[in-house]
Amino acid sequence: MPEKIFAIKGDIIFTETNKQFSTYLQSFLVIKDGIVEGIYKILPEKFNGISVSDKGHALILPGFIDLHTHAAQFNQLGMGMDYKLIDWLSSYTFKEEERFSSEKYAEKIYRAFAEELINCGTTSAVIFSTIHKNSCDILCRILQEKKIPAYVGKVNMDVNCPSFLCENTAESLQETEEFINKWKDNLLIKPIITPRFAPTSSREQLKGLGDLAVKYNLPVQSHLAENKAEIAWVNELFPECGAYYKVYEQYNLYGQTKTLMAHCIHLTDAEIKHLAKIDVMPVHCPDSNMNLTSGIMPARKMLNEGINIGLGSDIGAGHELFMPNVMVRAIQSSKIYNMQHNEYKPLSLAEVFYMATKGCGKFFDNRGSLENGYQADFLVIDLPEYKQNASLEERLAYFVYSGEKKYIKECYANGKKIS
Ligand code: GUN
Ligand code: FE
């Protein structure tokens, strides 16, 4: 196949580290076979004749990555926000997820979800679906059609949940293995082992899922230490483990393969230090944590330990998919945390931008940056003409804080235009 090479010209900005932005005014981003080839102020002669699209003073930045989101909760945004976690699950969420026993409903909602991801400039995501294997396949098929790189988890739950959403343990493991075999060799959409959270899985189910993770070397995602009542419940259900995370650890679901744990709000200092040493990435979901009054993740404390933190929308506990808004909420909640704990300074814009791009991208290996060798997942952002005198960093800040998706003019994943 002939190589496909092209360049986009504009004002390029991204975060190589979480300390500061890398900025390239009026430069060429060269993309070869879907991968970033380089950034040039003047296009070298060897690229003579390639297609160049000049975007003027538009910003060019990495696409956003959402490391924790529930596609099946897309139709319940804003509902049940007066509840805390356990009541929110039983009053709204479980009932909504049951609707995905209908493939027709799944097709409709998952298509709307995927379209909104692209509208929001989210170019890859790690996603929970529901227990329903056929609907889960539908979600994967839609993401593939839309060219959105993703990990998708078939959710597993076999205890402490309503009968309409409660799996038979053996069937659950069998269907999970079928789902794995169907998607594991796909280049774009990958399976991820997804026990909902410790309270809704039996020991047998957790053991079976950990065995599958190890057998197929698959990543794992779940929820950890989100809410104090949830933690007390886990301690009651698994007294032999002695700590919430140890339930996952005991069953090969905590760092034995690469692992995402949403929330991690109420970990002890010793648990945070332990997390720093293993292949478990905490995912900060500040919208969700505010909406369900769960608490504030001690993000600065984790960064001080050298932990790479991911960022997630966690819809429907979060109420939107637009990652710039989640980034702003992460900064704001770190400011509230700082008001209560003076020694932990607030997060900076560069730190949360890094979280939503290169930091999250580590889970995908080479996504989330515009450095050479990264997958060319990027956005073209057109701001109003009157913003053009501001510096590149100031314009980026304006875009992030504006909360306006309308400024996203183009969206690329793997070097292909997806909107
Ligand atoms: N814990 C278990 N299930 C869920 C869920 O669907 N959302 C959130 N935020 N926490 C959970
Ligand atoms: Fe969640």
C-alpha cells in the first residue's frame, strides 16, 4: 500500500510533561500512515508535494481521552443527582441499564453516545456497557464504524443487584469469554475485564474474571473507594480481605494486568503509596464525585507520590462527556481540597490537560500527544477572531474554560478525519 502522508498547519499545543505546554506557532504537523511524523516550522524539502491543509490561526491539539465512562448511562444524564451512590444505583441506574436487554434500544443509545463522543473531541475512551453481551457487541460495532479507538467492557454482576440485572455466574463467565474472543484481535476496539465493583460480584465471579484477565493478558477496569458507605459494605461482604483493594488484588484484578480504578477518593495514605508501586491507574471523575457527593479525590497527594492519574467523565454520575469541562471541574475540586488542606496546592491547567491527553494515553501506549511516533489523534479548534492576539496558551485556556464544543472544527483519530 502506498504510504499516506499529509500536513496540517496551525498553532500546535500539547503537553509532553505535566509541568508545561509545548507550543509551536504557525507550524506543520506531518502525519504519515496515521502516525505523527514530526512538527516543522518550515516544511523540509523531502515533503515537497504532500497535501498541506492550512488552518490559519486555529489551535491544533491532541484529542481528549476519557478513561472512565458508562455508555449505557447516556440516556440518564442529570437524573437522580439528589442521591448518593448506592441509592442512585438502585433508583435510576440499574433500571436504565436493564433497557439494554433490547438490542434496538442499545443501537439507538449507543449510536447517540458515539456521536456525542466525537462532538466533544474525545478520540478514544475506556467504556463500561452493561451485562448484555449482544448489546455490548453493538456498542463495539458502532465505535468501529465511527473509527473511535476504545476499550469496551461487558459488565459482570451476579450478587446484590436486582434480579433483572443479575447474571448466572457460569453464564456470565462464558459470555465474557465469547466477547473477548470476538474482539481481542480487533485493531481498534479491544475488550477489557469489567467487574462492576466488588459488592456486585461473588467470589466465584471475581475469580473467573481474574483468570480470564491473566489467560488473555487483558486489562481490567472497576470502581474503588468511591463512597464511604460502599467501603463499609465491601468490608462487611469480604471480611477476610481486610481492605477494599485487596478484594480485587486477591483475584488477579489489581495490577496483575494493567488496571484502571475509577475514583480512589477514600484510599488511606498507605494504600496510595502501594498504588504508586503497581500497574494500577486511578481515574479521577470530578463531575461524578460532586454530583453523588462522594468526596474529592486527593489528586495532588497522588501526584506527589509519582502516580499517573487518568481523567473520566463517568457519565451518568457525571453529567457530560465534554472533557474540557471535566478538566475544569478537576481544577476546581482541587481548589476546594486546597482550602481544606493548605499543603496540597491546586492542579494547574497543564496538569489536567496532561491527564486528559498524554496521561490517559499511557493506557493506550502511544496516544494523547503530538510527539513523533504517537497516533495522530488531534483536534482543530477555531476560536473567535477577537481572541487571536492572545498567546497560544491563553487561547487554549479560553477554549477549555469556555465549555464550548462548537469551537471544535475537525476531529482526527489515527490520522483519519472522523468529523
Ligand atoms: N459503582 C458501581 N457502579 C457504578 C456506576 O455505574 N457509577 C459509579 N459512579 N459508581 C459505580
Ligand atoms: Fe463509573
